[in-house]
Amino acid sequence: MATSRKKPIKNEPILHREFMMRDDFHEQVAAMAPPRLVPLNAVELSDSINHTLAAKPKPSDGIWVFAYGSLLWDCPVKTDSLIPATAVGWHRTWSLEDTVIRGTIERPSLTMGLESGDQCQGVALHLNESTLALELKILWRREMLFGAYSPQWIEVKDMLGRPLDPCIAFTQNTASPRYLGSLPYENVVRRLASASGPFGSSIEYLSLVQTSLSKVGLIDTKVDQLLEDASVLVLDVKK
């Protein structure tokens, strides 16, 4: 007997754990994805996980994941440890166009990426070895669905300078069609000040990054300045 195909779920919280654990996850995403964005299928995501694990620099009991953007406050994976940390040789950038989450085609926003150079403060999340396969599957569905990032093993240290390894970070995929390169600061401020989408405004995103860092005793002066300048621009427009 033929089984009935489930209809796409409208307004489904697609970044939530429950949705990303669905057996028909890829079918649902394909039905909801905007025409300009082509999601990776199950095989492609699985291959990406396997390729990343094959490059693991050394054996370990579980792995660390470096969170520097929305994973700071909206992490769908189960972790057994969370500590403030610094990614050595990497920094936050705003070079990934967003027309779906906190922006639209008419008013595109920018999503945070991680590119080489300098350093970046964030949070290291530890995934237990016993549940690693499931948690990585969920993590990849969240971070790698549209191929905008490139998972890499990077150098991460705790606040005492001790290495946390091996550690994965989702760095910027510069080959992604959404990658805009290094934009003038004024353009970044203008986009973040004016854009909003189904998941909220870009100003809110900036504020959540700042608040999440502050909760673990971290300060990113560039995030602080960007939030201040974008907020001022919003106020100027409203006057």
C-alpha cells in the first residue's frame, strides 16, 4: 500500500533540534527552500561529515566545536561542556549575504563568518563520543545545509591558554555564491541596520552575539562598535 507524502510544514522552526531530527528533513527543506538556495542532500551532508572526520588531527574522546555566531545562543546539539575560548588565527567577518533568515531579497542582510587572520573569542562546545554520530548529523543539517561554510579543524584555546583539540569551526566558504568578500564598513552597517526577516532583525542578531559573549565574560569590541553604529543609523532613520 502506498504511503502518503507529508505536506511541507509552514513556519516550521527549521533550526530547532526536533525539526532537524525528522526522517523527512530533506524532503521538508526542499519543499520550503527559496528558489535561489539549493540545499545539500543527505548524501552530500554525510560525505562532508566523513571527510571532516577523516581529517581529524588526532584521536580523542569526543570533539570540540567552536561557536562564534548564532550557535552561541541557539545550539541544537547536546553538549557535555561549554567554556569560553579563543580561535587562534581566525576572526569574525560579515561577508555572507542573507536573504532568508534575518534579511529578504529586497533588503538583504549579512550573516557572520569566520576567516583567517587575527583571533576570535567565542565558546567551545564539547560533543560526547557516545552520541557523536547523531549530534554531528544535526549540527551539519544546521550549519552546512546550503554549503555556505567550510568545516575545518582549527587551533582553539581556553582562557588560560590551554589548547582544546581537536576542535571544528564552520569557517567561511569563499566559493559560496552568497560570499560577498570584504565589504566597506559603511555598507555592513547599513545592511545590518536596515534588514530583518522571518527570524528577526539583524540588529537583534548583533545584540544576541554581544549578550551571549558577555554572559561568559567575553567582550568583542568590533561587535560592540558595529552594534552601536547600526543602532545609531536605525535611530537616525526613524527621526
